[in-house]
Amino acid sequence: MEKSKDSIDKIRSKWWTVLGVILLLGFMVFQAISSLRQKSVTTDEIMYIAAGYYHLETGDFRLNMTNTPLMKMLTALPVKLTGAELPPMEGNPGKWNLIEQWKYSREFHYGNSVSADRILFMARMTVVFLAVVLGIYVFRWSRELFGLRGAFLSLFLFSFSPNILAHARLASQDFGLAAFMLFSTYYFWQYMKSPRLGTLILCGILAGCAFMIKTTAMFLAPIFGAFILICIVLNNGLGIDSRFPYVNGGEKSLERRDQVITAIFSLGIIGLLTLLVINLGYGFQGSFRPLPLPEPFITMLKTQKGTVSNLGGIYFAGKLHPDGLWYLTLVSFLIKVPIPFLILLGVALAGLAVRCRQLRCEWLLIVFVGVLIFTFSFLIKSGTGLRYSLGVFPFLHVLAGSFWKIPWQRRYVNTGLLFVLGLWYLVGSLGIHPHYLAYFNESVGGAKNGYKYLTDANLDWGQDLKGLSNYMHEKGLEQINLGYFGSADADYYGINYKYLPSVGLRPIEEDELWWYEMKKPQPRIEPAPGTYAISSSLIARPVWMNKIFPDTYEAFRDREPDAQIGHSILIFNITETEVLKQ
């Protein structure tokens, strides 16, 4: 009778666990879908979706060779269900510059028989689905390390993370990379804990998929290598596979030697499987001539090298920094991550530090975060967004689950602290909906002040034209002075505008120019009375924009906006009185 009762209790516990996971992930999906419906296409999405569709239809990988093609094709796959058609193509897309690629991509979105909103919705749903799978793995890994309470804490933090939600509803590369890097790392951890050939093969395949999404996956190699080195130094017996030659797998005195031998074989297998996946992904096009790499992949690497070398400088806190800032990634993290999560993470990491000698698999999570933060802080110094470090967030959410394992447990104190921080975190996440990309924490005054500190993918990716259209309808504005940075089509959203020098906005008059036609700096705007909508990126003018818009928007730079559209487009109501005072 007691055994039967225990079995029923276990079943009930299991179902309550499943229900809890479904509810948290369901909330995340609801937030993501609700948000993505309100946002126009971003600067990266427009080219990635079109390129992915082109890859699927033609098998040709020459269009948009800035990254490997897997995520582009995955996001384009559901778009095929809409019956969208590719625009006619003239010439060799492999020789197109970025402007020619952008024109083709814009024609695919806005010149198609299928509405641009439907194409965008279908593409973005792929990433929403991937976010659900990633959430399950965050829960699973945290549960195996820190128990059920730690797993639910990790999943709660993941499901309501503004940074996760910002990219879990965009058809771009970054979320896919974050997901597959965690999948691969999880199975590497499983292999190190309990070596099985199937687990190692799965790790290698997933690492190859991560590499086929973005070459940033190359950092998996030093991450795995550093974790193995820690295991060898600690002599903890992890990662010994007796199936490999020269591995004894039983003698304590030979454990370190066995770990080294296993590492050589296992990393070699992961490397070979990654190479195989890359070749399969490109259909072996031009492989072994003479390198065992596809010719489109090699061309992509050359293209990527040129693109990265021309990133230019960055904008931060009202100033331009032509040479970048080594601390920008760290500062961006501190002002774009919710403060309650920073506190919770600090407590959890302090607990891990106290019991560092007892740690085993947790080191892999710590190494992953450390390598990526170091790389993008000290080596790359990129100002294109915290998205480059997006991969650390799922790992940090897993690590935060260790809060329930801190050595100084005080039941009511810890529960009370977690309740306060969790409520703060939840309110902040719900409060920024649906403008997750523009999230900034209270240390800088929240999202309304974000444009004063960062731009580009940290805030303004051209995603708020749909919101501007709604604003004009609400305010009864028939026309607006528009300066826009992005790739969405203002005409598609019914925006009647007077053209201001822009990036991605269609000129109206004959003497007005597309940004790529501007050969000299544009003059300063002396605003006449009226309503002005200006993308925050144009006001910030990061270094590449500073060449054509050095003082164009100077009149708006120190003026507080009268309203904000998604915190990325700033609204200025210029009165006749203000004009007379100038």
C-alpha cells in the first residue's frame, strides 16, 4: 500500500513539474509572439530571410556570405509554406556588394505576392520554437546540477529575460548560435561525466551545426580544451574513456595520463564531425580542392574577414570611440541586464566560489562564460551589440540555479530574498514588453535613457516603423518629418513623410539621395515647426555614419524627446517659438 502511494506521489510530482515547465515556457512564447507582431523587420533580418530562402530554392550559397547559412535556411523554411517567390536575379550574387544584396532582399520582402508581415512572422516563429527547446535544456541542465528548485529558478530567469526575449523573436543568427552552443556544450558535459560514444557523436554534430550558424562557434574549441585542462589539474577523474587506445581506465595513478589521451581522441572526433557537418551543409560544393572545406565556406571566411575589419568605431555615453572600448561588453552587460538578476547571480557565484574545491561540472559553465566575455571585451571591442555575447545568458541562467546550493542557507532569509528579487525581475520584464531590444536597467534610468548610452543592436535595429505608424494614427498626424535607420519600408506601413537624410528610407524628391549615394557629409538640419521622428542611431551617428551625418542631427542631440516609439525612434515637436529662439 505504501509503495503504491509513493508511486502515485511520484507521478503527481512529475506532472506538476511538467505543468510548471509548460506554464513558464508558455508565458515566454506568449510574450515573444505578442512582441514580434508589433515590430517591423530589423536590419539583419531582411537580408538573412531572403538569403535563406534563396539557398533553399537554388542550392546556391553565394548570396549574403557574411555568415554560414544554416540559421538563415531554418528561418526561411516555414516561409516556403506561404508560397513566396524569389525576385528575378541579374548577374552573379557572389559578386554583389552589401547594397545590391540589400536591394534584392528588400524586393523579396516588399515586392512579393505574399505580405511582408506574413513572411516575417513565419520566419520569426522558427526562433520562437528554438527558444522553447533551449528553455527545456536550461531546465534540464540546471536540474541535474542543482535539483528541481534550481531548475525552476533557472527556467524562470530564462523565460522572462529581456535579453533572451529580445532575440528569441527575431529571425537572425544570434539566438540560433546561443542555442546550439549550449546544446553542444551540454552533451560535452554529459560525455565528460559519463563517456559514451553516442554522446560524443551528438556533441560533435551539434558543434558542427553551431558552426554552420555562425563561425563564432569556433570558441567551443578553447572552451572544451580549458575545461579538460581544469579536470586534469584537479585530477577529478572526469572524461576518461577506456574505449580509446592506451587508456587504462582503472588505475588512479594514471588518471591524468588517461584524461590527456581521451581529450586528444575526443576533441579530434568532435573536430572531424564538425568538418563533416560543414561539408554536408554545403553539399560538398568545391570540397577537397585541395582543402577539405567547401569552396563557398572558404569564400565566406574571406568575406567575413573583410567585413569584421571594417566595423569602424563605436558610440557610447554620448561620445564616439573610433578605436573601440575594451570594457564596452562588460559595461553593456551591467546596464542592459536586470539588476535583480545581477544580484542573484552575484550571490550564486559567491556560493560557488566558497565551495570551489567541490566543483566539478560547474567549471564548464564558468569557463564558457569567461571565454566569451573575455573575447568580446578584450579582443574584438565591437560596438554592434550585446548580442555577440548572447550565448552566455543561458549558461548564466543555469549557473543562477546554484542559488539553492549556497553554503550559508537560511531558509526564510533566502526565500524572502529570492521572492523580492524575483518579483522585481518579473515586473521589469513585463514593464518593457514589447520593446525587449531596448531594455536598460535602473542604473541608467531605464529604457527611456538607453539612447544616451548605446545604439545599434543594443537599442535601435530599425524595428519600430510599425509603432511609428500606430503613433501617427493615434495622434492624428497626416505627415511627419522622418529620419530613419533600418530596412523596413515606411510606405508599406502607410507612413506619409518628409524625407530627412536617412539609412534605408526611400527618398521622395529628385534631389534627395539614398544613403549609399551620398558622397559628401550631409548639411545640418535647421528644424522648422513640425513633428520630427528620428532614429536614435542617426542622432548618435556611430563612426561609419559620422562620415555622412557628422552634424546633420546636431539640433536634436541635446534636446529631450517629447515621446519615444519603442525607445528607438525619438519624437520631437518643434514649435514656432523654439524656431524663433534659435
